[in-house]
Amino acid sequence: MSELKLNEAKKLISQHEHTISQVSDLLGFTSIHYFSRRFKSYFGIAPSEYAREH
């Protein structure tokens, strides 16, 4: 998985303009579950947790 996509996801999530599901779709992930697993694996935090903290 591309680091660029995951970093873009982090940026989009922190802007609070899209849901986690929308971010996943915008970046072309095959499913929200796959996106969440990859995000947590890379950053050590779930996308929803990151959204709450940023």
C-alpha cells in the first residue's frame, strides 16, 4: 500500500470534511475495513481514533 495514500488519508481525516468511509472511497481503497486495517498498521491508530484526536 502506498505511503502517499495513507498520508493523504491522514490529511483528509484531520480536515473533518469527509467521513472515514468517504476518505476510503476517495483514495480508492477496496473497502472501509481494508482501509482501516492498513491505516492502523501504518500509523498505530485507527482512523476513527485519529479523527477524534485531531
